[in-house]
Amino acid sequence: MREGCIGNCLLCGKCKGFAILDSFAAAKRWFEPRDGHGIAIDIGTTTAVLALLDLRAGEVLARHSFFNPQRAYGPDVISRIHAANNGALEDMRRLITEGIAGGIDTLLASRGARQAGEIVIAGNTVMAHLLLGLSCESLGVFPFKPAHKPEDRHSLFGSNVTLVPWLAGFVGGDILAGLLYVPKKERFLLIDLGTNGEMALFDNGKLTVTATAAGPAFESASQAGGASGVISELARLVRTGVIDETGLLEEECVFTQKQVRDLQLAKSAVRSGLEILLDSAGLDYASLDAVYLAGGIGQALDVESAVDIGLLPSQLTGKVSAVGNASLGGAACLLLAPERAKEDMKTLMAAAREINLAEHPRFNDLFMDNMMFE
């Protein structure tokens, strides 16, 4: 067990589990020391992650994580929206609030602390709605827009809580928090390959965001090495001809035919979303300065394998880097440098525009083209 970790942590990437930030160095760029403790929280569709911070030293004291118990109502945001709209909203709120409350208690007890003065929470739009007990009805029907305006201050868990605002129906506070955390370049992509695949293109102050279903296929195919292992194994089978370019299994292997099809759908959705983002800005892959992969899948993704299956284009080789749980990192930014982080967050929100892939005229054609394994 690593220093600062506690019993039921889902590990930090070094142990080949779900990604938890190994270092918060990037969150300390404009560090403002003050007394007390703070807790940064990322509520993922699959996993919730908490980190206890010493606000005077700017150090991570302990980490904690747990599987999101709302998984009982389905593995993805669509199934949970459906469940919430059919009577399960209050129970899903109870499940996640009890889980977080227990995690907070565990973190504080691990360091003999009595309370956390400040808490910052980031998560996708649906997870935020479920935490607050807000109706998800508008998120489940076209045009999939939140009916509620995000409020960034709440009284939860006996503390003042900052909830990172969502940007759109399926682009949440997790991607906004990630944008606070990653190194700023003139043009970059931030891709969160979690259960809910969110993408943001930053182009000289302009921000374009979108989201597409991606993660469940990668995460449900439980091969050794986690999701990144799934992609590497899939690439190997494509290279050796066990899986042909159409996705047909030529012989028995570790995947079922359904798993291969599900992986094709996920990788095609992500790739098509990337191409639409760039096309909307009049850019190509060569014009990007950096591509940041966030989330558990992106943490240990082998870029060569991702290129081999067509998840990423070959032009991005050498530009891609993993940034771990950037959502958690952004939450830490808001704890360690609140004034600067809030200023940046306000600027990003004002600059953001959403592309809804479901109504984009090119999405279906791109989706069919990108189904093929390259």
C-alpha cells in the first residue's frame, strides 16, 4: 500500500487500478495557503474518488475511493436517467450521499481530523443531478438539455460544498474541472475516456465540447490490465488477423463477438466525436499542440494500440499524454487556489459552446466509416 493510501482505496494507477492522481503538483500553481483541511471529490459513473488535503501545506494526506453504488440501476448515465425518471431518484441520491459521507468520515478518521472545512465536488451532469436530487427528465429526451441552472454552492455533508458547474447535458463539471487542471496550450484536446466519454477542444480561448457513449464497453470487457489492457489486446488480435477489419472473429479468443461489436461502437463514437470537434473549428489533428487523456481508461492507454484499432488517428502519435483523474485534479485546484481557479472557471464557462452529436449532419456517416478497424 502506498503512502497516503488507506484500506479500500481503488488504487492510483501505480497499482494498475482506477486512476487516482499520483501527484497534485499541477493543482498548486497558484497555491493560496490557509488553515484547515479540504476534500476534493470526483463522482464518476463507475467510481467515486476522494482526496483529503492539508490546505496549509498543499499536500494530499490520504485518498479513498469506492464503486458508485448507483451501478445497481445500470452501468451508464442513460440507464440511470431512465431509473431516476421511473421512481428511483431518491434512492440513487441516498446511495451516493451515504457513500460519500462514509468516505469523508474514513478520510478524516485516518488523520485524526474532526471535520473538513471545505469540500469541492466534480462529476458529470447526471451524477450532479442525482447527488442533488434534481429531476433528470429533460436529460432523457431530445434535445437532452438540463432543466436546472447549476449552482456552485451547497450545504452538504455538514460543510460548505462547491459543486463544479456542468457545461451541458452530457458535458459536466468533471470536464470543466479537468480543464482547470491540465497544462494550458494554445490548442489542445481533453478527452475523458470514462464511462461517459466527454471531449473538449480548446482553441486560443474558444472552447467546444461534446460527449458520446464510450466507456461501458471498454470497462465491461474485464480483461487483465483494465480498460487499457482491453484496447491493447484488441489491437493485438486485429494485427494478427484474429479479428478482421470489419470486426468479425476469425477464431475463438478472449473476446466474444458481442464484446468486439460493443468495442467497435465505443471506439467509433469517440473517433467520430473528435473529428466533428476539429472540423467545427476548422482544424486538423496536426494543428493540435497536445492531447490529454483523462480518466481510468486514459491513464495507462497504449497510444500505439489505440491507433491500431482506430480509436485515435496516427497524426496524434507523440502528442498524447495521460493526466490521470483530471476531474479530481480540478477539484483540488479549487481547494488550493480558489480565487484563480474560480476566475479561470468563469472564463471557460463563458467561452464554451456545445456540439450535440445526435443532431450533427455528419455524425452517422462518420460513425459508419470509423466502425472499421484500421
